[in-house]
Amino acid sequence: MTGEPVLSLKGVSKSFGPIEVLHSVDLDLRAGEVLALIGENGAGKSTTMKILAGYQPPTSGRVLLDGKEVSFGSIHEGEEGGIVMIHQEFNLAEQLTVEQNIFLGREIRKGLLLDKAKMRRLTREYLDRVKCRVHPDTLVSKLSNSDKQMVEIAKALSRDARVLIMDEPTAALTGSETQVLFEQVRAMRAHGTAVLFTSHRLNEVSEIADRVTVLRDGSVVHDGPASEISEDGMATAMVGRDVSALYPEKPDHGPDREVMLRVTGLNVPGHAEGVGFDLHRGEILGVAGLIGAGRTETMEGLCGLRPASAERVEIGGEAVTIQRPSDALDRGLCYLTEDRKLRGLLLEKDLRVNLTLQALHRFGGALIDTAAEERALDKAIEDFDIRAGRRDMAVGNLSGGNQQKLLLAKVMQSEPRILIVDEPTRGIDIGTKQQIYAFLRGLADQGHGIVMISSEMQEVIGLSDRVMVMRTGRVAGMLEGDNINEDAIVRLAMGVGAVKSERVA
């Protein structure tokens, strides 16, 4: 099936200033093979992929294409060599249509004019291959994240790549969309394409990869057939320690815990109707459901981030009215967004500015006490294990895991009693997941109430004390104890059955 490498790195190192982030990396991509490149955030995966695709030059070492040393001066030279990269962050022009994005810079002409009919026909063919039903004339800015990802994949298919590099392509996809993607990956593999695939979901690696290369701290620590390494083995190689106990042990809660938050009859126009639930002190309440079930919109409405109304909301037994985010913060209710890059952090600003932005009143009035901010940053770096080359670096240059830990530290500056976390580990490596799970359980053990929205089934099951399942904007059921299992959650989410459950508020 495979022979000589199509694209290779030989002894490649990469430095940014005095900091070397890759150390003599060897890597081979072969025709008709899927190579999974895995590692923690900050291990060097993105830098490795960018060197392969021509986005960055190596500091030392060689890049070989068909056995011959090459030096790509740009991504265009890489694409001319048949190398296409799908980025973790969407590389689409938001104000152009789907069709215009797919052929941007490669427009098909008929004489002096654009051959719009042919581009329209091909766009529909590429979209159909990935079972994406969006219209070619739709502006990309109007698409959901999952549809944007499918457009990225369709765009890559249009380039007939010899080497396809995929950076976390499934992070924004549902399970069914991921399977559509894998169908295309298998088809490209059969066609002789060399595929490099990264994912923090190790079950996906086991399913799709022929070979696995593990990076840790910028060095290759494992390379071999996927059939010869288990998911536990991958995780241990990635983090250098045993992570089999991924989820903290759940405490045995008594029956008469204090209700910290009680919501009755919450309506979010167009998204949720009649939602009600209780959150107890020291509890992690998981919120599960299919994409479009209204989970995020419900909690945003509760926190004043979008228009909503409720029959009654109680915090600590007292009725409250929340019309804006500041009302929620004043009552100790804080929301951590699922989109850390667009809505959670200022990517061009440094760590200190981001950390204290939501709680500036704690650091002065007209004049900000920067010394106090620096002390708060010292504590956050230690408490949340935030790893940054420099304190003054732009947050956009941090790894995804360190960005997420900084976002957690930021919301905790408001000293919330109740924390709503939306997709807390999306795009995060398994080692950082373990840290975040321990942090959330630690908060609950200290008496906080946690609401956790998650699309990862095992995360919901492994971390939640109770699970609220939503379907089409309503609460389909509340699960606890042995009823917290995949079958029960899926049945409620799809409306095909129910299990014995507790009363919904």
C-alpha cells in the first residue's frame, strides 16, 4: 500500500527567538497512508504541520518532497507541490460566498470571463461529497461552525492534493459529520493521497490512522503502527504519565443538599421554552443534547447574554432578575463561553490584560493597579499551570490548552459561586483535560455549583453528578446515579424513549 515517503522531515528543529520548540524531528508521510500526529497542546504539532505545508521554514534540518530537498517560500509553493492544509482555525473569507471561497485564487475562466456555471457545478459536487447541504451562494459568515468546517474540507477536495494535512478537523463536527469526513479520508487514502491527521479524540485516532507519531515537548517520543498502541498508551506517551484515571472520583452526595440555583419556566425566543432545573451546592450538573438542542442558548439567556424571560430564577433562595451579564456577575453567576478565541479572550493582548478584564473593579478605579494585576497573574499562572514563553506575549500565541486555562482563571477573578462552563475542553489535549476536570471537581468540593455543557459523551458521563438532557429547546429528562449512561442520554436526546428519572423543576 505504501512505499517511499512523499513528504518528510529530517532532523528538523524550529526556534522562535531563543526558544527552540522543535528538536530534531523526523517524520514521514507516505502515499495511501493516514498518519496521526498527536501530542499535548504546545507539543509542537502545529509548528510541524506549518513547516510541512510551507507556512514556516525550519531553523535547521531538511524538508524532502519525493526524496528531494525543498525549501518552500510560501504556502502557494507548498500547494504547487500538491500539499494542502486544513487549519484548525477556519481559513475562509467570511464576506464571500461558499463558491467564491472554494475557488478563491483558482477561479476557472472561459476566455476573459469567469466560467461561473462550471464553478457552480463543481462546488455542488464537492459539497455533495461531504454531504454538506449549504447553498453555494450562501455567505460564509452565515454558516454554522460545522458547516464552515465541511466547506474547508470541500475546498481541500477541490485541490486534488497529493498530501493533505488536517489540523483538528473534527473539533467542530458532530459524530455523523465526523463519519462523513472519515469516508472522504478513506477514499483519498485509497486514491493514494498521503494524509496527516491530528485530533485530541484518541478514539478517532484509533479508528482512522494507519500509523501514529507522538510529539512531547517538541520531540518525537513514539512512532509506529496504530494497531500496536492503545488509546491509554497514546495518552501516556503524550503526557509522560499515567492518565487512566482521567476523571476525579465523584463524591457521595447526601439527599438534602442546598439548592444554589433554581430556574423555572425559562424561555429564550427561538431556542428554548419552559426550561427548569435545580443546581445544588457542590454539584456538577452536566447538560447534554444534540447540536441544536438549545443548550448554549438556554444558559446564555439565563446569564443575560441574549434576550430571555423566566417565571422565576432563584439564587441562594432569593428571587433575582437577570437582564444583562453584569446582573449575573453581581449575583455570583458566571458564564465561560465555548468560543475562547472570538468571545472569551482578546488574542492580541497579553496575559495580564486578559486575566483582569472581567474584574477590573478589583484592581482600581480610574487608575488600574498594575502591580496588583501582576500579582494576580502570578497566582493564576501557578494555580492553573499556565505555560507561556513570556508574560507579555499575545494570548493568540498560546497553545489552545493554555488559552483555556487562562480563560478559566479570568472568569474566576469574578469570584463566582455558580459557574456555567460551555464545552470546557473543546480542542484540548488529554493532559490538560485531566487538569481542567480536577479543577472543576475541586471547585465543586469547595461548595461551588457547576453547570457543564458538553458534546463529549464520556466527559458528561465521567464528570457529572447529574445530567440534564435537552431536546429541541426543552428539558427531556434529568438523570442521576446508574442512569447516567450513554444509552439513557441518547434516548432522551433523540426522543425515542425515556428512563426512570427524577423530577424536573
